[in-house]
Amino acid sequence: MRVAKERIHHMAESLIARLHELAFLEVTGDRKLLRESLEQTMTEELVIEDRLNAEVRRLMEPYERQIQQGQVDYQKMFTMIKQKLVRDRGIIL
């Protein structure tokens, strides 16, 4: 996972605070439980993207030679394959 747990904690806490500040959220129960649940959800979503990125890299392995020779742009191909998988699977990133 690319994002540190401390960063996820901070993002979850900031999101709760901002939604409360804007009156989109009223916390009536245990704020800590809400934050932990949000952290878990954020972590799960990041893991999905990490797995998708790993799959894209595996799909690109047969083209390694062309990439090294400059015949294929790595970033462009990575993005195209990832977008296709996201679209085909209905993944929201």
C-alpha cells in the first residue's frame, strides 16, 4: 500500500472534522469507532488499487523488451491497460 497508516488516520480524522464543520455529518456515537471504520474502508480501497496495479504490471510483462527498446511507452501502456480493466470491471478509483 502506498499510503502510510498514519496518513490514512489523518485523512479519516480530517474528513470527519470537515464533514462535521460543513454540517454534513453529526457524530452522535463514538467518534473513534467512526474514524476506525473509515480508516478500514479507505485501506480496503487502497488495497484494491494496489492489486489492480500489480495485475497491470503482470499483463505488461510480455512487452518488456519493446518497452526497454523504446518501442512502447511504459506509462502510456500502463494507463491504457489500467483504464480498460477499471472500465470492464466497473471499479471506481
